[in-house]
Amino acid sequence: MYIRVQILVRMNALNRLLVFVLCLCSLQGKSQAKEPYLPLYGGEFKSKSVQNSPDPIIHYQWKNPRADDSLQIYTLLPRQITPSRSNAFRIKDSGITVSGTGDLQFDFGQVNAGWIEFDSDDLNGDVQVSLSEYNEPAILNAGAQHPVKTLKPARYGNTYRLELNQQLYEGVRFAWLHVKSLSKPWSLTNFRLICQTKPVNYLGSFSCNDTLLNRIWYTGAYTVKLNLLQDYLGAILMERSDRHSWTGDAYPSQAASMAAFGNFDFVKKNIAFTAPQDNGIAAYSMYWVLGLVDYFRYTGDADFFKAYLDNAAKRLDAAYAHFDKLPNLAFMGWDERLGAGFERPNLPESERAYRWLCVNAWSKFSECLSVLGNQTLAEKYRQYAAAKKKQLSNDQLSGYGVHALAEVFNAEPNSSETVLKLASKWFTDRNARLSYSPFNQYFILQGMARAGYMREALTTVRDQWGGQIRYGGTTFFEVFRPSWNDALAPNSAPINNQCGYTSLTHPWGAGVTRWLSDEILGVRPVSAGFKIFSIMPFLNESLTWVKGDVPTPSGIISASFNSVTGDCEVQIPKGTTAAKIGLPKNGKSINRITLNDRPVKITSEDARYAYLSDLSAGSYHIKITYGKSAPAVSNTGKDELTYALARFTVDSTIGGNRKTRLGKDGYFLAGRSTNENTLKKPAYIDSIRIDRAINQTWADQHSDENSPQSAGTNASAFVTQDPKPTLQTFTLDIFQHDSTAYELTLHFVDPDRKGRRSAIEVFDAHTLELLAPVQVIGNYQNGKYLRFKVDRSIRIRVNHVRGPNAALAGILFN
């Protein structure tokens, strides 16, 4: 029997000591009860669970939740318990008996914001507890209160709690009990996760016949929910020393939050909280302005917009003043083509994207001012935008990449020949249109929709966010590549890189939730606050029905469209008007339309829609009688994830002298210091540049007797600078002056046998486009060799995954 009792605590501030209340519940062996231990404060179960949502309490609804409501806590029990040694643990419904050393892994089913506790009257010996977002105990960077998320639990009577930071909570899906020693058997009960949450209700919804898209919508919403803190919208869940609100990260997070929860007062609170800052990043000032604009368009809150008008104007004026001679941009995104985060942020692509972002902010801000009747100021920013658009249009556009091109379309509809050619180039390239960052991917999606590349955009949604779900994600990540799913096991430790130790719960990746509501369900405001709105659903041959809810200040807009049955429903809140509703043809003709059983004459239509106009508040059943399908359009274009370099060989058994065999043409080998590196440059190579690596030597250890390095008892390697923040990676640029094809070999070493696991990415050194799927190298304690063919200048990025660092002894040319 499972006792389901939860005493709730309301918390006024996270940085105060949280009051602990014992949860009188018992451990449920190998699986979790169907529902968390509830009720929560001030609400009740009002709806069924949503199958596609990872949120364990999605079906709980609060009564009138507000932005200033305190955080609440609830308890979850593990869904699955896995012992490392079956004879050391006896697991029963009443608890766990420990009779030997070993580990227990607890899987709670999804990432949660919380901390671990358990009860024991007779614990003895050396015991530690770990937690993680993935299925290995988490390790993060220096600067965190506890970079290694493993610690001896603190004792409070017969209760033990893992305390890794002053705020207590971390991102937890998995937890471990490590029994190092014991003097006699002992027992524990109630191994539990104490979760915290901000009271919000799912006022928005989304569903269609593609269940992956449904999971994506709800996963994005849940990702945001986990980061709704007491006073602001957080940026990450794991504590790695940068847990605070970031102005730029907040823009897509706020957008998703309003679409999912309708928590307009909380978004308002977050905009006010972030108003004094820009995190030292020029683009983040523009995203703050666009967040203010988005809030006004969604809510019609004129007073709030006016209160922050001067703040926004200062940001926009500063952008105009430095437009021609840009400052250090500091950051535009983690993608290599945007400078790899803080590494090289002032690349031409970053500057182009930033300048069009400024144009976008001026234009949209001007539109809001016009709505509010401030025509003088509106004209000022309209002229800013017009002047700089003309200036940029006169510049050479042919060098634009996908990020800058997306910002062009986000700033204005563009039908110039050059821009259309660029769209045809980038938006149809399945690999190139993928950004490393789901944050930047949101803006690319927006640009693709505005350019009319909806089919391709949906494929990208499935690649980027669907790929994260296939990886095992129950929240969305800070960075991701689809090829992770081929190189890594599900739920395993992710690849760390220029972003540092990768966050698997990063709400800046949730913009896709808003995009699906905007572009697939198709509900968008025409006037501020949705007083006037349109519904333009996107359906095609594989996406045949969609339905959902969009929260507005006037109430919920509900819509559903089915291009198979022709049944459609629309609910329009009181005081609002649906100016235009597009009834999808989806490749068919429409013979007849009835509105609440009354025939409607089709007065306006195009190739994709028949239109209804100016529907007032009320509930409408629309029946479409379809005719013949239009002739199918042959889609001969390829839309595949292909790579220029795809054949890699990993070998640890090559005999003989590697320097002679594999480095016949030349080599670049690590020494004890940068002054002692050994370089023999092949004739076809112009230069070799290594950046952000340091040299490490292991005295009296040589893990590879046939190493290409000089004979001796010391092993040396280029290594990443773990655990320093954002230095979990280094790059190696190899420039050649022609297209001579050669074989390149990377030699990885792990002389002290610390379980190093590393990854490499390969880019074109000039365009910075990704050339290959991610390669992961593990178990290289005896040395391993990664070989592949090269015919151009390349950048190799070596990334840490696990172990103390990534260690590359050198490269060889053949």
C-alpha cells in the first residue's frame, strides 16, 4: 500500500533556507505511482494527463495563479530503480535494504527542478548521492558551488538530503545512491525527489496527426515551466555558476511561455526584471526590445509599453549610433558560423545578422508606436529602418549565410533576386539550415516561414527538436546536432564544447512551441491583444489535421482543422474578431462550405485557402466539402542530411611506427609545452593553427608503445582546459592551397586511464559549414586513431565528453 500524503510548503525566496517537511510516503519499489504525491496548494486536478507532455503535473490546475505567487513543492518517486549489484540491494515496496557496496540508479522519468532526499534510521558507512539530467552523474565547470554533482548527503534526524547549492534545486532526471562501505546491513525508505514549481496552468494546447510535433510543443512548454523562478525567468536548470536571467535567452522563452500558459503578468515581470541589463551582448539589447514588442502585441498592455519606451529607445538609438562601426558583439550564438559563442563573435556573418536584427527591432518598435499614436517617434524609427535597409541592400548580399538570411526575412518581406537565390540555396539544404543552437534555430524557422519554406521548416523542426526527443530529452537543450543520435547512446552524457558543459534544460530552446502555435495552428494577432486576429493553419499531404488553444487577454481562441473529414471548429472570445480564417484546401478543390449548418458563399480564395472574414465572438462549426485533388506536384528535390565527409575509420591496432606509416607526408605532435610541439608540414599544407588548447605531459607514462611521438617515457597531448567555463573544446585549423586529397589521422591518448571520452566536429575552414557527422572517441586508454579523407582546408573542433579533459596527441598526414 502506498501512502500518498504531501504537506506543502510555500517558499518566499529561493535563497532562503527551504523549510523541510517530511513526506509521509513509502517507496514504490521498481516503479512510480501513477500520480505525484499531491494535492498542491490552491488548486485541483481538473483535466486528464496529456500523453505527449513530460510534465508530471500537467493535469493539475491552480485557481488564478499570479506572477507573485510563491514557488510550491511536490514529491516524485522514481519510476525505475536499477542496482549495479543485485546481491547488495533488496528492493521492496516498503523500502530498500542495503547489504553490500555498490550503486543504485533511480530514474524519475523526466527532468525536474528539485533535490534528493531519503529516510533511514540505521544508515552506516560511507554513502554518497549523485544527480544528473542524463544517465551518468553530472560534472560541470569550475565556479559552481559543487561542480561535481556528487556529495555526501546532509543529515536532519533520520532524513538525508543532497545539498549542492544554496538554492538546493538542480536539474534532476537521474539520481544515484553510492554505497562505498558499511559495517552492517541498513535500510532506507522514501528515496524521493522534492520538486519546485511556479504555479501556472496550461491555457494553450497543440495537437495534430504528427505525434512528434505534439511532443515537441509540450516539451518546449515544460522546459520553460521548469525555469519559471520566483522573480524571473531563468536561463538554465543545472547550477554551473551562470544561473541567472539572460535578456536574450528570455525572448523566445517568453514567447513560448505566453503561448503555453498565458502568464502575461509573469512575462511582464520578467521584462521589467531584465530592463536594466543586456548581459554585455549587443544583440541581447535588441532581443529585449523585441520581447517588449511581442508582449505588447500579445497583450495590448499600452501602459506597460509606454513605461519602458525610454529604455527601449535608448537601446535602439545606441544600435543606430554604432551601426556602421560595430562594437565587440560579444556573442551571437554557439554556432560555428556565428563565431562559436564567445570565441570569435565578430565574424562577417554575425555582423550581418546583427545589423538586420537592428532593422527588425526598429521596424517592429515603430509599428507599435504608430498603434499608440506616437507618430513622431514612430517615424524616427521607421526612417532608421528604411535608411539602413537601403544601405544593406546596396551591400554585397551574396556572402550571406543562413543566420543572416533569416534575419533579412524576419525584418521584412524580401523578393530581391539575390535574396531569393540565397533562400533557395540555404533553406533547401537540410544540413546547412540547421543551427547548433535551438535558440538561433527559432529565428531561422521564422525566416523560413516568411520566405515560404514551410515544408522544409517542418523537417528542420523534426531534425532539431525531434532529434533531442529521440536522444531521450524530456526538456530542450542548449545545443544539439542530429548526428548525436548516431554517435551517442540515448540519455548519455552530452558533448561539451564552446558552450562549456552542455545544459539539457535550456528554455531558450523552447521558441519552437510558439512557432508551432503561430505557423501550424496559425493563430496570430492582427491588432494588439488579439482584439483582431487571423487563423491560417498550415496543412499538407502528411499533416492533415491540427487543433489547439491560444490564450489571450480576452479569453481562449480555439481552432481545429481537418482536411480529411472537412470538419473545423473555431471559438472566438468575447470582444474579439477573427478578421481572416483560412480554410485549408490541402491540394483539393472546395465545393461547399457551411458555417453552423448554413451555406457560405466562397467570395475569396487562393491556391491554398478559401477565406472567411470578420467573424465575431462565438462558437462556429465549419464543414468543408472537398472536391477533386489537384494534380500532384512532383517533388524532385532532395532534402537529406548529407555530409561532404562521411567515411571515418577508428583504429587502435595499427602496428609498426605510426609516424612512418600514417605520417608519411608530415605531422603535428604535442610536446611538453607549445615551444616543444613538433611540426613537419606537408607540401600541400599552408599552415596549421591550434587555438584554446594547452599542453599536458604525463611523466613516466606512455599508453601507446608505437606512438608517433618521440621515443621516451613521457606522453604529451593537446588538451581542453577543463574545468574552466566554456573551455571544454579547442580547435585545429588546417589550411591547404589546393584540393589535394590526403588522409588525416588524429591520435587520441589517455595515459593515466581516466576514462576520457571525446568528440570531434569537422568544418570547412573558410565557410565554417559543418562537413561531417559528429564522431565520438571512447576507450582510448591504449591510444586510438581516427582517420578520414580531406580535400580542402578544414577546422577540427575537439570536444570533451567525459573524463578530466579531451587529449589529442597529434595529427598525421598521409
